[in-house]
Amino acid sequence: MRSQYEMASLVGGITQAAWAQWEIGARQPKLDVLYIICQRLGCSADWLLGLEHGPRPAQQSIADQLSSLKSELGKTARNMESIMAQINALEKSQT
């Protein structure tokens, strides 16, 4: 668990006293600050506000998603080539 000071430093531009006020419910962070907190912690605002049971990982950018999909497609293509080579070898060994 991080201290109020650590959390305030993580967000940046926030004092420990402001964080303490949020924790006790005396004040609420502005929406842009809430967004920064979620980004830095890698969670959704729903989880942070207690509306979800588990934190959701931060979503990947579209570029990162495309890169991951291309990588997986490349692995699949190599796996298919390997499987086809094994099938061909088995077929040859039958004759």
C-alpha cells in the first residue's frame, strides 16, 4: 500500500493534504485528475470508485494491438508451416 505522499507524488501537482481530503471524503478530485490517477495506476475509474470488483488493465493503444496481432499471426503462420511439414513427412513415410 502506498502512502498519501507517494500517491500525491505519483499523480503530480497534488499535495499529501489534498489526497488525505479525498480519502476521507471531504473533497473530490477533479475529473482530469481522476483520469491521471487511473492512467498512472493502470485501472479503470469504475474500479477506483468501487463500482467494479477487480481492476481492469489499461487498454493498449491501437498501434500496440495491431503489433500484437501481427506478431501472433506470424507465429500462427510458422506453426501452420511446421504442421504441414510434419503431415507431409508422415504421408511420405506411409509410401
